[in-house]
Amino acid sequence: MPRLSIPVLVAGAALSLAVLTAAPASAVQRTLTIQQIQDTTLVNHFVEGSTDTITTTGVITASDTRRVFGIVLQDPAGGPFSGIYVVGEFNMFVDSSYARGDLITVTGRVTEFQGLTQIVPSVGFAGTNSGNPKLTKIGTAPVPAPIALASFGQIAELAAYQFTEQYEGVLVSIDNIRAVRNLFPETWLGVDNDVPTSTDTVRVDGFTLCDPVRVNAPAAGVVATSVTGVGGHSLPRGYGINLRNVNDMVVPSPPALLNAWATSNTNIRLLFDRPLDPATAEDETKYSRVTTLGAIDFATVVGGTNSQVVDLTTSFDPQIPGEPELLRASAIKSALGVAMPAPADQAFRAGITPIQQVQTNAAEDTSQYVFQQVTVRGIVHARDGGLYYIQDGTGTNPSSGMALFNPITILQEGDDVTVSGTVIEFGSLSQLTEYSGLNYQVLNAAGVAKYTPVVVSPGAIGALTGSEPFPGERYEAMFVEMQNVTVVQDSLPNGQFLVQGGGGAGDTVRVDDTMFRQDHLFGYGANFNTTVPSLRGLVNDSFGQYTVNPRDSADAVIQDVVGVEPGAGGLDFAIRGITPTPVSFARGGSAIVNFTMPAAGRATLRVYDVAGRLVSTPLSNVEYAAGPQAIALDARNLGNGRLGSGIFFVQLQLGNRLATAKLVVTD
């Protein structure tokens, strides 16, 4: 997958994560309750926007792992004004292995963003963990019971501040709500079904805080028996209820089969959109393997009461890895007793498919299983932010390595994992096979020995000659080693340099030592004529050109290195991260780009699509001082959010230097 560093921006955007600076020396530290932060009627109310640093305590009730990488805290005692949102630059919920019910202390600053009060970091973002508020787990506590709202006007999207602000960040519930209009596939407006003339519309969001899957909106006219969730506020729609999972919305509708995938050669997992009736869901005769006509031994509902997951066992007739399969489910009932009106099918590749098989395509440089549901198993060899590289062997014709994007939980090098997701291709000329988000992930073992690197010549990877697939395709996402190479060109764009082997001018490949590290092996680029007896790294596609990416200083044995920049990272011109990504500009979202300037200068920001076409220039020739900087990107400087969903590259230019990063946009 191409490695990018792209700056997004916002001139004058009101984003809460906009340029944050360290609190001045006059600022003080205060310890407060959440109510003291939220309730403006209190004498000792804390004023949002103060430079003071605050510490408060609450129990995690929900998380936002999609957009602002935040959590929701609530005082364990519950009640009005007892909840608050906490947001940062990194995925604090996943990366810290937090869970609902964890009791957390948080230290940061209080800001207001689009009507939503939130705690943000006390210092500016600089591509380090200072990009999150300080969080400490001190124990566990029961999640507070939702406040049962007596009227729809208490949480209506256009309700007055004095009525609804008290439920911001607080678990609430409302009964007998009738869907009247869908705003997005997972967001809808409802009214009180007991009051035919009601004009108090309540916005229900099944996207922002939903984990692990989104909750689709019911059809207009359908009545939800109850809706539970976290109160929140966002422009332009105002207040609403944010669901946490499918169990937060009780609708007497039939179950829908959302997905199916293999978890082993003898098991298939099914995911439905709502809790199931165990009697029908565990009847194996209601399922069939349509393509292969293989037997299903028995069915088991996984997860106990209110589960929406079923495991099918195929031990008698095991799946053949990589074989196409179509799973059909019929007459399954929801937990409320409503049966499926017709059979539902889901296609996938059976069993644990070897990565080499995923990578195979004799005709072109794409996977033969692109856009299909596939399950693989491999060992994690490297991590670049949310992108992980796994291998299931050392074979290189085709590659036995691939990339995983956005795993369900954080992984470590040496983890042996089984994962399932949709295979996509990301890149321009030569492309990197990857999973775009995972449906399933299980850790088989930790601390497993990684595969030894495949010894290659630079030209075997770097040459873009002939027709696709190019020679380097067989090495993509694999751990390789080059021996006795020399730097023949330094200071290439994006922190890269060119090394050459013993085969002459054609035996070259680019090396990028900024991929896994912020402090570089060679400073900003390598020195001309540097001898590198051994250089290891992961093969990646960068703007249509394969590169080798060392993970750390242990991946290089270097001779004759001179002029290395002092310090960890120095003042390199680089993008340190974009957050959040994915982001939904169409839903009013914004993203922050954090970067460093080696010296004062004028910067320009451009956004390109995956085909390399310029789609927006949010910033042109704007002066910035030296040091860490941050800019924001939103719908206003991106053409009213009309980028559409997909993958984009944000490119920041300073003179003849470029820094680029990937930005994922959702609807």
C-alpha cells in the first residue's frame, strides 16, 4: 500500500483538534467532577476554552473508533450533566485495550466543538502520544443505567440548550419511536408514535459510536420499541442519540444476514443485523452451502443472550481453502420472533486461504480475489500506524505477504493471527493487496518467530519494466534483505534515497526510512556513497514505485555514515499524521494534519484521488513558521464535502520538497 504523508487543512476551521499549544505557565491544574465541567448553572462551573488543565474521572460507556478516536466517560452515579466526550489524535480505545466499564482518570483541556463539550490534549499534536489526553485506568465500575426520558422534547434535535445539554455524553433511553426519515443508511429521524401530531424529531445515529458493526436505520413507518444510547450534539443537526451497538435499538423486524466468512477449514461464521432466536438459529437444516453442496454438521449461536452471531461446523465435509462458496440462511427468526421473509445469501472464499493464493493473478497486478471476503492466517512482521504486514511463508512467486488495514484490536510484531475481510488493491501502477478493515480477528499465539528475510537484489524489486505484474510484485508486503548496496542518489522526495547493487545502473531500488519511524536511520535521506552491507525492510508500493522500508535501526548495518541530524526526528519536513481517518466530511467531520517545518516558508496543500488526479487545493502558498504545525481540513475547503467516499492522497509542498499521506473518506 502506498506510503503517504498528506496534509489536510482548514484555514480558520473551528475544529476542536485544531492547532493546540502547550498551556502557558500561568495555567493551573484543577481536579473536577464531570458535572462541574458540564453544568453551567453551578457556581464553580469550569469555563470551556480555559488554558487550565483539568483532571476528572468517569467510567467508559462508549467509544468512537471511526472518526475522532474518542471515548465517552460518565460519572458512575449517573444523572444529568454526568457525561463527557474525550477525543485525541490516536485510537485511544483500541490501542490501550480499554473496555466499557473501565474507570478512567483523564487529564487535558476542555473545549467546545460544534456545540459538543469535550476534553482534548493539553499540548499540541506532534505525531507523538502527546496527541491524546492523559488517560489512566484506576479500576472498573458498573455502567450507569440510562435515564428514561419522559418526552421526546428532552432530546429533540432542535431542543433548547437548557433542556437537552444535560444529556450530552449521558446514557438515555426513549420508547415507542417511529422512523419518519432516513438521513444516512445508519442515521434517521423519529417521532413519538403515541403523539400523531408530534413535531419533536429525535435523531438516532447508528454509525458514530457503534461497535463492532453499524446499525442500519429502520424503514420509514417502522416503530422501535425502545432506543438507548449516548446523548450528543453536532452541527448542523443539533442533539441526538448515538447507538453503541445493535442491542441499543429494539425493532420487531426480521433478521438480515450481513456477512459470512470462514474462521477455519471446518467452521463458518455468520453475522446477522440483530439478536436471534436460538431455536431457529441453531437449526442446521436452515443453512446450506449452495456452491459446493458441502454438509453442515451443526449450528451454534455464539455470545449468549441477544447474540447476532452463528458458527457453523463443517468437520464432516471440510472446506477447501480458497474455493468459492455461497452460504444460504432461511427462516431464521429474530429474538422478537419475526422470521426472515426469504432466504438470504452471502458469498466468500472457503477455509484459510494461503496468502500466495490471494496474491495470484497471472494477467495483471491485482489479487484474483479483489473485493471478495477471504480468510488468511499469518505472522505480523511490521506495523505502520494502522497498517500491518503479515506473512505465512517465504515464497515469492507470488508473494506470501500482504497488508492488513485497521485491525479490530492492536497487534504486535510476532503475533500469529487469523483474520477475515474484503481484499482490495491500493496504489497506482504496482499495487499492494490489503484488507480494508476486518470482520474477524483472532490471536492464535504471541511472540512467534518471524520468517527470515528473503535475500534479493535491488533491481529485483525496483524495476518497473515490461508489463504487469512487475517483478517487484512477488515481494510486496514481504520482509526482504539486500546485501552490499551503495547509496547512489540521496534526498529523493518523501525522505527516500536510491541504493544500487552489484548489477549496475539497472540494479536499483528506492529506500524509505520514514515509514515505520519518526527518527530516521540516515537522518533526512542517506549520504551519497554510504555503504550498507545489510539492509532489511518491508516492501511497499509508494506512488507506483516499489520501495524497501526498514523498520528500525536493527534493519541496517551501516558504514561511513556522516552528517546525521541530531535528535529524534530533528526538524524534518514531514507529515506526522492525519486524524481522524477515516473521516466523513459529508457528516460535518473535520480532520487535522500535523506536520513539521524545517524552517519558515510558504506551503501548499493539494488533494489527489487514487488515479492521481488533482481534486482540491485547500491551501496555496501560505506562510508557516519553523517547527511543529497543524492544519485542519473540512467540507468548506474541500468543495462542500463532495470528495465522496474513498481513498485520497494529501500532499504538502514546501519549495521542491513534498510530504504525502493517505486520507480515507467515508459517506
